[in-house]
Amino acid sequence: MCGFAGFVGRVGTRESELAILGRMARALLRRGPDEEGLWLDPDGFVGLAHRRLSVVGLGPEGRQPMRSASGRWLIVYNGEIYNFQVLRDELAKAGAGFRGTSDTEVLLAAIEAWGIDGAVSRSVGMFAFALWDTQKKVLHLVRDRFGEKPLYCGWQGDSFLFGSDLAALREHPRFDGDVDREALSLLVRYNYVPAPLSIHRGLGKLEAGTRLELQFRDGRWTEKRLIYWSAIDTAGRSTAAPFVGSAAEATEIAHRLLRDAIKGQMLAEVPLGAFLSGGIDSTAVVALMQSLSERPVRSFTIGFENPDYDESSYAAAVAAHLGTSHRTCLLGADESLALIPRLAEYYSEPFADASQVPTALVSRIAREEVTVALSGDGGDEVFGGYNRYVWVERLWRRTAMLPLAARVRLSRVLLRTSPASWDAGLGTITGLRQPGEKLHKFAGMLGAATPRELHERLTTFWHAGNPVLGSGHSVAPRPAEDRLWWSPRSMTEAMMLVDTVNYLPDDILVKIDRAAMGVSLETRAPFLDHRLFEFLWSLPLAFSIGPRGGKQILRDILDRYVPRKLVERPKSGFALPIHDWLRGPLRDWGESLLDEARLHREGYFDAGIVRQAWDEHLSGRRNRQYELWSILMFQSWQEAWQR
């Protein structure tokens, strides 16, 4: 795992450009604490900077920027090619020679032998890289299939900037820094900035499975983007060639594919471990890791002193059964509260999934013992694990029987009563926690006119009254998914694919990458092996979402390793009492960021809408933590980065 950055376009003397590259590299220190490398094209076309976190190929032969054997290609690369040894053997048989043992060198040799698309199609892994063709004067930017590794790029004036983190791009003198209000509007709607946008105007994220070519021709630069892999298209091809065996046979194949993926991802020349929450996903990963290891796997979880939010006992029980070398770190509220104002140090683009807090904390604990950690990220999208996959389609069929006008009227009636009032009337009757919030969420769903709108309402915030001033959009432009909602696919399948191409890369993978890289920890996600994904989409949906709920196949695999009683419990994820903290120990922090005079002065938000939400939350009439968190994270980000 590493970080890289660079630019195209002259901005001064060779000495000043090398100094710029040095500053860009130093901004990536956390992503690559072990070594720095700089390269500036003699013709002044392009500059490359790299920071290295040594994991495989630890010797000096793995330094970057790295030049290919022929001298034609230069690369800066972030990620891991898990099957690089297989590719290396194949290339060696064809006559390729190697100086060291890094996967970067193998990737370069593969590009020379098979071309960029050929090399990428044969590579199993996570990666983002910039590749300079010295002969044709073409810059290639490539991002992995699911978007595990970040890659920002775009024109700032007459310079094209690119890199693993916005922090590096800010060190270039052409960097503008204007906030894109459309991106900000989408941040408060989704709690993240969706690709291809970034928070800065003119800069964006290269989308997953995409390759960009920037070529110098006839005195100017021309840009072309190519999609080399698409989750939607891949799922379509797999569905068109359905698996014809039984559920038991499918489980056996999925087990083998997952085991192979984990075996490949356990390759490292540094200490390796895994996150273990005690849920199905992380337990499956750790169970297979332990079955493949001759020594106890190092596993890590965090717990909280507040018993209402502590699930560390579940992870400890799983670890004891599997025989891992397990570490639990119990945290008080003080540790979390101290981290929250500093989250912008990890996230150079504003990000507002509140589970970023425990993710950052467990990453910090793991980094004290290991350099690489495997995680269960992607399991919900790939195996069908989110609760909405189980019940939303059934609910839609029933509610859609009512005319839309009737549903809208019923929704308005339910929303007239505050959640607090519903809690007082329904709490003792239903036994549910915060029934009023759940009823308000249901009321919001009633007003959806289409399945797509229903999914949008389920996965977003600030449905009405978006508080961002001067923005013209409230829904992300996502043409790639349009055809999903009008295809023969079921609503559940459409939701799974939409989450795979949107929520997974822009929320889940951003959260883990930035939190882990903030402490120089490499994370790997075995569920995102594209071969496993391709196979699972050839199966009937009933194989994944069955009588036991979602993840049917993964549950059946896990039954071979862990007693069902250790993992079968309601899904909760990393939860923190953010709503209570905002009314208590975080109140002064929130008040300073949401000060009415400050909001008016900065001009990004409608102060009246924001203050109303803040007052509703403080009073206890509504739980507005999810809407407010995105604004608080943006305000905190401004303080850290908008110098």
C-alpha cells in the first residue's frame, strides 16, 4: 500500500517542479511512511511522486517511480496484485527477467508483454496507478474494479493533477480549492461525495473499473476515458449464463473461491492480521484465515464501556472458538470524543458516515501489531446482506397496491406527529427502540412513486429542504444505473447492484481506506475478488437471500467453522451514541461549527434550516444526527483544509 501524486504541465523551473513534487509526496506520508521517490520528465511533460509502505518486495528493487525493463514505461502504483507470483512465473517462461520481488515490477512486465488492458484483466487485486508512456507521451490512470484504491484527478488551470489523496493535490501551485456546491449538496444527501465528483470544482474521482488516457498531440492534451470492467455488465453476463447446479454445489464452489481469495490476500512480508467484529462477514474471513494458517491469526476488535453499544463479547467468543490471537480494546467515550474533531486529518475530502469513528479506532489498535489487516468489507453487497434486500421488495409490492395519492396523504398524516410523541405512545406497546423514528422512516417511504425512488429514500438524508445554498441538484447523476430499474431484474437485485457501484466504493471503501491509511495500515477485502463476484451473480437470488435472511451461501459456508449461535443475531454494525453526544459532550463543538453568524458569513448553508434541525435535535423532539453529521463534518473539514 502506498500513495502517489503527480502533474502534467510546466509550472516553473526544473528545480521548482521537483520541489512541488516533494511537497506533494510529503502530503502522502501516512499512506507511505517508508520511502519517497520523485521523477520529472526531462521534456517537462509530467512529474511523478511516490510514498511507499513496504509490504511485498521490501528491498530497494521495489522503489518507485519504477521504470520498465525496456525503459518505455514509468509507473507509480498503490495497491496489491494478489496473483502476481502466478503472473511472474508466466512472464518468466516467456523470457522476462526480474530484478526484485515486488508486484510493481511484475505489473510493468505484464504491461510490456500484454498491453495495459491485458495486464489489468489478468490481475487479481486492488490498485490505482499512473503510467507514463515515454514513447507516445501518454499518461494512463487506472483504478481497480470495485474502487478499493482512491484516485483523484482533473484540470486546475493549465495543469492536470492526479493522486491518491486531495492533500497532495493541494500542494500544487495551480490548485484552486473552490468548493463544488453540487458536490456539497450531494454530501449532505448521501453523507459522502459520489464519484465522479469531488468536493473541489474541476477535480474528480476516477470511477471504479475505469482507465483514463491523457495524450499530448498536436500541441495540446486530449483526454479519453475507457471502462474496462463494470459490475453491472459483469452481473448481466453472469446472469445470462446461469449456474445449473444445486444450492449445495454452489456453496461448495463459493467456499473454494473465497478460500482462494483469502489465501492470496494473506501473502505479505510484514505482520498480518484481521478485523473481527463477531458478525458474519468478519467471522467468515477470520475463520478461513485461521484454517489456512499454521499459527494463530491476529484478530482485533474494539469495545465500548457503555454496554448498550459494546459487542466485543461476541468477537471474543468467536476468537476463542477459532483459536486466534485476539486483542480487544475497551474504549470509553473520551477516546471517541477526542478523535471526532480530528477526523478531517484522516479524510481530506469531507465524509460523514459516523462509523468512521470506530473504524479509525480499530485501525489504530491493529497498527500497533500488524501492517496489513483483512476485513469483511463488501460482504453485504456481494452476498446480499443488508436488511433492505430481505423486506423492501415485499413491502413495495404491498404498498404499491394503494394509489400514490393515498400513500402521500397517509405519509403526511404520520409525519404530523413528532417521533418523540410516537415514542411516548408506542414505546411500551411495541417494545421497539425509538419507534417514532422508524415510523417516520416508513412514512417517508410511502411517498415514493417508483422502486428507484424508494431505494433512494432509504439510503439518503435531507430528502426535502436540502440546506446547501446555490446548488441545482439533489440527486447524483448516475446514468450507469438507469437501466437497472427498467430491466427484468428484481427490485432486490437492482438494489444490490446499485449499492455495489455507488455506496460500496464511495462510502464503505472510502471509510476503511482513509481510516487505515491514517495510521499507515494496509487493509484488504477478500469478498471483492472479482471471480467470486462473477460466480455469485450466476446463481438464483434465492441462493443468497433465503429462509435465514440474506447471505444464505455465506452462512452455509460459515456453518463449517463456527456454531451458528455465535453469529446469528440482529445486524447492528459499528454504532455509537452520536445523538446523545451531540446533546451532551459534543454540544459546544457542534454549536461552534453551526453558529448562525458563521453560517451566514461562510454562505454554504441556509442558516435557518440548519439551526432548526440543530434546535430540534437538542430539544429531543427529533433525532437529526444523520442530517447534522454531514454538515458538522464539512464544517470541521473546512477548518482543517480550507486555508
